[in-house]
Amino acid sequence: MHVEVRVTRTDTGATTQIRIDRAEMRKDYASWDDALKEAQQLELVNVVEASAAQVLPPGMPLHTSTDIQSANFTRHGFTSEKLPPPQ
């Protein structure tokens, strides 16, 4: 399954958004480090990407994509968001 990933540092911590086909899910975190740690655990980012993200300035998101076998993101606290229909 192909997954697009965006991890963004926010004023209150961080947000991870994932897009699979036409579905999008997100999860908020108390800190940037927590978001990157879980993204690594879920295999959304690799060690090199997580290390590189540490030097990104606030507000500059980490964009990446990955192929994973299977995942139940709702089990990890992600919530679904509706996407607009294709134009």
C-alpha cells in the first residue's frame, strides 16, 4: 500500500497526516520528537528521514512517501478526514 506522509511541527507540538489513495488520516502530538518517533515505529519514515527532520525549521513539514504491507492507523489514534471528490 502506497502512503504519502506529512509531519508538521506546530505551535502546540506536531501533526502527522497520511494519505492512502483518496483517504486521509491525521494525528496530533504533544511534541515534534513524539511525532517523529511514532512515524519511525509505524515505518512511515526511516532513520535518515527522521534525523534530517530534526533540522527542519518550525512550520516546514517533512514530506515523504512509503510502501507498507498493511497497517491499522485508527488503532494508533489516527482519525479520518474527508477529502473533496476529484475534479
